[in-house]
Amino acid sequence: MKTLMVLLTAGCVALASGCAAARPGEPNDLDVPMTLMETAGVERVADPVSVGVPMPRNLLMETDRLYVVDPAGQPTPAQFSPLMKWYPTERYPDAAGIRWVLVDFQADVPANGKATYRLRKRGPGEARQQLQPAQPVEIEKTDEAIHVKTGTFRFSVNRNTFRLFDRVELDGRVIVDAGEDDGMCIEGMDGERYYASRDLREPPTLTGDDYRNLDAYLRHIPHNPPEKLRVTVEESGPVRSVIMIDGVMTAQQPGEQFQFVLYDAAGDEVGPLTYDTREEKLGFRIRIHAYAGKPFVRVFHTLINLRGKSNTPTDMNRYRSAAYIADSITTPGTFLVEALELGTTLKLDGRPTVLFGGDTVHRTASEAGPWELYQDSSAGWVWQAGEDNIYCPILKANMEWHGRNGQLEKPYHEYGDIHYKILTGQDGSSFMGYKVYDGEEQHQGNRAAGWMDVSDGTVGMTTAVRWFWKMFPKSLAVDESGVFTVGILPTRWGRGHFLDGKIHRTHELLYRFRGPEPAEATEAAARAFEEPLVAHCGFDWYLASDACGLMARPDRENWPLYEQQLLTAVHVGINPEISPSLDSSIALEREKNDAFGWQHFGDTPKRGFRGHSQFQEFDVSHCLLTHFYRTGDPAFFRTAEELARFLMNIPAFGGGHGHQHPEPSHNWIQGLIDYWALTGMPEAREGIEAMRGYYKDQKSPDAFCWRFNGRNAAYAINGLRQMFELTGEQKWLDALNLNIRNSTRRTRHISGFYGGNPAPFMSYTFIHALGRYALLTGDEDAVDLLLGLTGFFKPLSNQGRGGGTADAYAYATILTRDRRYLDVAIENNTDRILAGTRDYGPAYRTGISSSKTWSGAVGGYGQIFFYATKEWEPGDLVSPAPITDLKAEPGPEPGSVKLTWTNAADNAAKLQIKYAEGEIVEYIHWAREGRVDGRIADPEDQGKVNFWYATNATGEPEPGEPGTVQSWVLTDLQRTDRRGQPVTLWFAAKVHDHRGTRSDISNSVNVTVP
């Protein structure tokens, strides 16, 4: 592999063009804004935040000089954790340092307002000691328990049996004293209840590279295999600490029978079917986050199916159908449970007072318990239409729009009565919305806020489940004795909860302990938990870091339609003041397809109601986060977070049935890497680690699935690059180097590289993969292939190719610093890109998948072109003078050839010499009669070879001074062909300057290899 010499990085260019931060390399050279945005309407006082901040190469080697200042410029306690590093490549041989750092601190932000804190670095002579919180997190470990103190709040976690909290104290008062059945409970389909406190199982034994098993991504944590429970301090810091609990427990025993009601595609009951139970177990992982001075913890609960099958093509057309479940539960490892709950025993004086967070705040009306808040369904558009209860203003606006435009006589365009029938039949929900029970049913509402507060007037506990109604079914309950239960998979659900695939699912919970306070304070705390502060470091810094990819700052003056169209993805409803588009949004598509529930929330539906899952095709979460970097609009982050939480759990581990299960043509992790880098959420990193298995076999020339189209190679190339950027492991680069050369060899077989079907977006996807890889490594073969594809697009530039075509030329300009490529893109594509934003889909929706439109046309394509035209300055083009007298003759030994030439360039920095079994030419169009081929062209060009397609020589000498005659001997060349005939090779050369600008091609010469 040879390296393209381009010295200026995107970060350097952005810094030079006016970045708000100081230039890297100067003393005290770090001053990054961290603007916190409050969207819940709740004033935040010392609210914990975790902010991922990117860093340019070689700027930050360690974190001990970092510190944070508040809006007034005063230092505030903080802690810092490296998340990613920079690793050297041939283009950046000296690259080092921290790429992303996680910053933990506590902030004051007004309701619906903003506050800017700043990350800075002390100079060499300044003290490195960090400012400590007044009440830091303190941890004490014993053989029996881990004890955590955050001021007057203390809790203990048992190390030998899982009960969540062994004991909780606030201001010296014991609020939790664990009962025998506290912790995690599973009710199996055998009718038995199993408790993690006494029904733990041995962890699974790993065989081979079974990277999706519970322990596979825990190999870095020392443990003894016989241990049934592992309780460790994963992170210990004064501002935030994390306790992690891992285990496996019984979920079901054999010998009993249960019935599963089956429905047909029309939603009519055709069952029930009877099944025998079998032995099953379920893994779990709990992370408890504790914060300095705070009387609450955030708990991340991950359920882990250990043995389920990954979905198959047969499953794709039965998305969330009862028929699929009925078939699948006969497969070992895929099973149902009646319930999965977390229990906590509260020590209260007298009958508790209970507040419920529903549509409004509900208070207990009865002295007799138990008291429960239960969400049975989404109460979404299909429910509203079927129940004739249209409460959603967006649905009303949707109906009015269709009424004005003469659409169907339905509540909205896609709705049919069968949709409601399916929801009330085979999907399992039994009523619309939620209910509150005080011993018996007291109230019914639509979408519960999802919190419950239990107190005796002196002390109390508030518990909330994030995205409570969106991840239905869910319940919160407490009985007269003070046993509080979170129904992660609640008992009231109408049928068993289905665990397919090697499914993981993480739920985020709040446990907040308090003294006397008004109901308004409790509700505000729950709202703040539901919508944490969002942090943004400013477009200039994101671009300057070079850690977020190339992108252009918002430009409403020059690209008004493009910028407004972006908002469609995340701003719900038809609102011309926000977005002029009448296209749909991610949230609207969820409503139309009822894409909610604990297994499906966060997915992007495709092809209509119950069509099939999409698994966020084209990395929608990455596209949304790119526009969050650009705009700072928290709606982009909020939506991307919901998608990332799904992506890190369901498809990452081979779970979830739907249209496109992860495989070479449908697997993307950049959005998940972005999310992990922005939040430091370890569950996201674990999802990435699981996904790496989809790339682990990319080691042979036949690794890529070229039989389909170019996106197979594109996503594999992307994944390999991303795994190298994440880990620095050479094996990922080795696989990349092999397969880039394989890509050049196989281009003639990629049907997606020519107009017509399959869609040209597949070639654009491949262009982006090549471009980002070449920007990282400077691999000359990747650059050559990209230039060849770019030339192929030229005569097609006015045939609807839009942003993908423009991006190809933009990458070519950035990589070669030859402005002529970009000029072609501007001349032929600007109108197409800008006008194209008017018709990304029909007036109302795309009809197939709105998320494909956003991520493909708006999200992914066009940004590189906009960057090249707005953020990047190639400078004056002075191409090196070409070589004009190249000569070739037999070399001194068999298989060698001697080349001789005169160097004419006064700005030469590198030589690029190529050879092929045909005359090498600058460029001939290489698509003919629907074929893509590096050699086939018009008849008069038969046998000629494009420069980009010819083989790169290695080890060329450095160019001499102008007028210098140079010679070089190539060895180990092929002497005979397959028929035993002598081989004649053609040679040609180009000269590169220090910026990477290339000369014209030299004369092409040939010689028979001796």
C-alpha cells in the first residue's frame, strides 16, 4: 500500500478558518464551549451531565491538565475519562492522543434555557490537582457488599446475591432494607416465579468466537468462571461512579404446558396452540450510576437472551406477527416469559401516599392497595382511529390536510380497520393507553409520563422509567407493605413477553430518595430525568477536531431548501414555519405504523403497517447526529438517541425479527460510535463490540458479497475502518488493505455501479466508504478507485444522480487538491442538489421509507460537496509538470524491467508508477452496454487500461531535481501468462506535489518482461 501525501487535515483547515478554540500546539491551547440546553421546562441546579468532547490529533495526551469553568469563568468540579484514541496510519504516521474525552460535571441551567461551560487545559507550569466536589462519591468495598456514599445519601449492593439495593439511607434514615425477594424476578410460562437472589445460574461457557454470549464482551473484567454473580466497580470517580452487576438466572423449567393464542394476517384468532415448557435461562446486567451530593441513582437494566437464534430471511416478512412468534417459540433459546420485574422493599411508617405520573398527576384515592400504574399500549394513531378518540393534535392536522386534498375517507391516509384489529388481536395489547389501579381500576389515560412516588410524609422514593409509554408494556406498583415493583415486562400484559434472537434490551430507570417535598418538585425531577440536558460543543470545534467527519455549517442563505428539509426528520407534523416540506418524519412514521413497544421502539419502519423492520437503513442515527453537530438542534440528538438505544441492543446482538437483519449489505455502526462518543454509555460500546463480529471474517479475497451490489462492500469497508478507528488493531487495516485491492479487481461485477437498477445510491455508498478510508489512510489504491468511479459519473451528472455524484467529485478534489474535479461538480450538480430538496418524496410521504430519504439524500449525500465548496480551500492549482520521456527496457535479471525518465517538475514530491497488460491512458469511459469494467470501452479503445485501474508499483524513488535523469528497476514481475506466452507490460507515471496534486499522465511505454 502506498500513501497519498496530503498534509492539511480537515481540522487544521477549520481551525485556520476561524475556529472558536485556540490553535493546537500553543500553550493553554484548549478552550472548548460545552453549551447545555434544557428542553423539559425544568430549572436545573447542579444537574449531573456527561459530555463527550472530540479532540484533534496530538492535542491531548492525558487528562490530568483538563478542567471545567462555569459561565462565570469559575472552575467547577469535574472528572475526565478517555473514550477513543487517535492511531497512526500511513497518512498520519505520528497520530496520537485522545480522540474523544468524556467530561462529567454538574451544571446550573435555567428552564428552557442554555448555559455554556468550557473545557480548558492548564499550562505546563500550572498545578494539575482537580477541584473536588463538596460531597464526592465515596466507595467502600468489603467481601459482602459495595457501599456507596454521596453525602447524606448512602446505599449498599450485595456482592453475593442480587437484590439491587441491600440497604439505602438518607440523612441517617433507612429507606430500603432488602427483603428476601427483592431484586430481579422472572415469572416463567411454567407458572413459577424465579428470583435472582436465589435462582442464579452458572455463567455460560464460551466456545470459539461466540462474541454475542453474555461473557464474551466481559473478557477484560477479571473474574472466576464459577462465580454466579459479579459485582464490580466499573468506574470510580468523585463526580460519578458506576457499580456493575452481571448474572444469569433461571427463567423457566421443563414439564409444564402453556397455550399461545394464534391470529392470522387479518387479525382473527385461529388458536390457541399448546406448547411444552423447557429449561431456559436469562442473563442480566445492571449498572448503577451514583453522583456527587445527589440522593438518586440512574439504573441501566439490560436483559440478555443467551441462546436465541438470529433471524433469517424467512422471518423478514412476518414482522411482529403472532405467526412468527408461534413458530419461533419451538426453537431452543427463543421463548416467552410471563413477567420480568425489579422489586424493592421500602421501610415506611404507616400507609404510603402514592403519586402517579400519567397524562396528569394522579394521587391515591383508596386506602386499600396495591397501587399500580400500567401502560398497555402506545395510544397511538391506530388506536385513536380505532377507538374514535382523536386526542393528538398532529393527527388532527394530518386528517385536515387529507380532507383539504381529497384523500381517502379515513382518519388518515394509511389507516385501515385491519390495523386496529391487528393491534387488539395478535399484537397482544388489550386496551388503549394506561390505567391506574387503587386495588381496582380508578383511571384510564393515554400516555403516562411513567413515574411513581411513594412516601410516608417524612421520606419517600420516586421511581421513573424513561420512555415509559413508548416502550410499553410497563408498570410501576407498590403494595401496602411497601414492596415496590418495576414491571420491565409486566404481569398484566395479555400474553407472554417474547424473547427472540440473542436479544438485549436496556431500560433506564431513576431511583430518587427524598424527604418532605411538594408534588410539583417530584414531577419536575421525573421530567428532568426523562429529558436530560443536551450538550453541544459548537460546529467549529466538531469540524476542527476531525473526529466527526467532514460536514458543512448550516447555510440558509445559499441552501435554504436543504437546511429546511433537514428539519422534517425530527420535527413532528406539518408545520410550514418549521419545515416547508409535507413529507413525513420519523415520529410520524412511528405513529402511522405503531412502531412502539419495548422490542421495537427506536426502529424505523418500512413499507407500511407491519411491513417490516428497517433497522435504521443507511445509519440514520449517524446522519441525525451529523446534523446535530452542524446545527446544535437538540431534536436531532433526542431522535438519534432513541434510535441508537435500539441499535445497540436489538440488531447488534442478532435479535428482533424484521426486514433487514445485520449482514454485509445492511450493517452500520458509525451512529452507535457517535452516540457512545457523545455520551460515554458503555452499553453502546458493548453493542459496537458485538457488531464487530459481522466484520471479523473480512480477511480473504472473497470476503465481500459482490453477488448483490456495491453497498455490501461499502458497509464492510466502513465497518473495518470504524473498528480500526475504535481499537487501533492492525488486523482491521490489514483486512481493509486486502479488500480495497479486491474491490478494484471486482468492480466489473458490481451491478450497482451503473444507471438503472439496482439504485445508483449503492455506488454513492461505495464512494463514501472509499473517500473516508482514503482520508484516514491515504491509501493510493483507494484514491485511484475513487477517481475511476468519479470519472464514470461525469457523463451521468445530469441524470438525477444529485448529491452522490457531487460528493464523488468533492472527495476527488480534497484527496488530490485538484480544483477541476470540484468545478465539474459545481457546474453539473449544484442545481440538482438544491432543486432535489423540493421532491425528496411525494407531497405527503415517500411511500417506501422516509428514513431512507433522510439518511440517503439529506443525511449522507451532499455534505462532502457542501464542505468542499464552503469550508475547504484547495488553494491555487499548480500541477507538477508531467514526465514526457518515460522509457522501458528489459531489466538485468529475469522478471525485471528498467524504467528511465527525466524529471521536469520543480515541485515534485512523489512519483506514482503504474503498469498493466494494455496501453495505459488517462481516462476512457469504462461503462459499455450496462457493464462496468476497468478495460472494456469503445471498440477503438479495446485493450487500453485506465490509469486508475492499472497496478500501482511500490517503492518508487524520490523525484530528483528538474532535468535530472532517473532510472529504476522493477523486479518480480510476471513473465508469462496462463498460456505460457511472454507477458508485455505497459508503464506510465504521474508526479505528485507535496499537497497531493497530480500531474498529467506521462507517455505510456511497453516492454516484454524477460
